Amino acid sequence: MALLEVIDLEKTYLISRAFRSPLEVKALRGVSLELKAGETLAVVGESGCGKSTLAKVLMKIETVTSGKVEVDGQLLNQISPQELSHRVQMIFQDPYSSINPRKKIFDIVAEPLRIGGESSAEIQKRVQEAAQVVGLRPEILQRYPHMLSGGQRQRVGIARALVTQPKVLICDEPVSALDVSVQAQVLNLLLDLQQNQGLSYLFISHDLGVVRFLAHRVAVMYLGRIVELAKRDDIFLSAKHPYTQLLLRSTPTLQPLAAPIDIQEGELPSPMNPPTGCAFHSRCPWATSECKEQMPELRWIGENQVACHHAEKNL
């Protein structure tokens, strides 16, 4: 059984307009995926495709419009915030703005335990254990965030996520704000934690180099929908969806990737006024009248799940 299962998830925002009816913006449109124990599932796509909205919904920061989410077999809406914090935690993109600059590191890491009503002795023990696991020296716990480097601050964010002993970590571009050398340290730390503690990661990123290093499977999102879902090597070496191929072609690499095709780069369409049919048809060289009129369903093509009417062209 999957630790985290998302089934036909929809998230719609209403934008108020003067003297007119509210405008609907569909940030997530029928997203389905599952995260298994000890697995890293990467979610990739351009800015505005719905990756961060998905993370917020899974953390109950945003409410679900329709569909359902199950965490360890239990519906998300039946799990209290306190209980959820012991099952799912989140590592944020910016290691400075996501922690309180007025608190000492010890208090930042201890906050989830204090909210949960843990005793002082238990808090002291768990905070020190979490700090040791992520490689923070004991004296750092008495410092303030501005006294730490970017890499150390991100380790604080990871320690805070680990202190409640969750099974799932949602990583929202956790290394994009760090220097390249520090990125490598944090990524290796995440790998070590996964191997030693059996953690599962939903890893949101736009950096395909990081995804190729860390992920077991990859879900590609476009305008609120998953358009391709497959094992990492199948995505990088035999991508079937033209949008996935566009992402791969846009990433500098010394290693061979899927064969490029002639795609109009363009911009992501507005979610306020999405195209009819397949949302990618205005940029796709394979597009036909069917693509403009009918939205493709996610289906199996070889080892990949692909939402494309003409995915067989790339077999």
C-alpha cells in the first residue's frame, strides 16, 4: 500500500472581480499519483504548473476542491493537523524566510514538539538527536538564523521536519536557493536520511539535474495536470510526451537524453484561460484537430504513463 495516494485531485481558486462574477483558476486538474515507502517521487514542470499548490494541499495549507488524498490509508481530511505533523512534514525552498529570525535554532527545531505538548526532557532529547542527524554541531542550537550559512539554515529546516519523526517529507525545491557546492551536501544528506530512516520524498523541482540524481520516479506536470509519469531512466532516456522532451532539451547535459523534436518553446498558457483539449497543443508539432478538441487521458505507453493522443510516435 502506498504511504501517500492522491486521487483525481482538483484545486480551484476564485478571483474576485468588480461588478462581475468571480473568475475560476484551476491550479490542479485531476492529479493522481502515489508515493511508496522509501521512494523519491519527483514532480517537475515550469513555474505555474501547479507543483507548489500540490504541496500546499498535501500539507493542508490549502483546502481540496475535489478528489481525495490518503496518508497511510487514512483520508487527509480526517487527520488532525497535530497528527499530520507526525506523518508528513515539509522542507521549504528558502531556508531563511521559512524560519523565524527572532528565535534561536533550538526553539525553531523544538516548535513542532511544543505544539504537540511534549515534555521538556523529550523535547531536549529529540532536538539534539535531529540536529546530530543533519550534521549540526550542538553549539549551533543556541545561535540565531542570521549567524548561519545558507546550507546550515537548510539543515535547520530539515531538522525541524525530522523532529516529529514523519514517514513522508515534501521537499519544495529545497536546494534551489543554495550554492551548487552546498546543494550537493544537502542532496547527499537527503539520500543518507532516506537510506537510514526509510523516508519517502515527494520532491518538487524544476532542476532536472537534481531530479536525475535523487528520484526513483518522475511525474511531469503541465498546467495543473500530470502529462507523463514513469521511472527516472525511462523519463530521461525514452520520454514519450513532447512536453517532457521540451524540458529535457532545455536542460544542459553531457549525458544522452531523449531525442529532441521540433517544439515551439513559447510560454505556459494562462490557467485563467486554458486551451481546449490538450493544453500543450499550441506548442506541439504533433497536434491535430483531435488534440484541440479532446483532452487526452493518462494511459500506459510501454513503461510510461502518458497523456498524449500521439505518444506512440516516439516509440
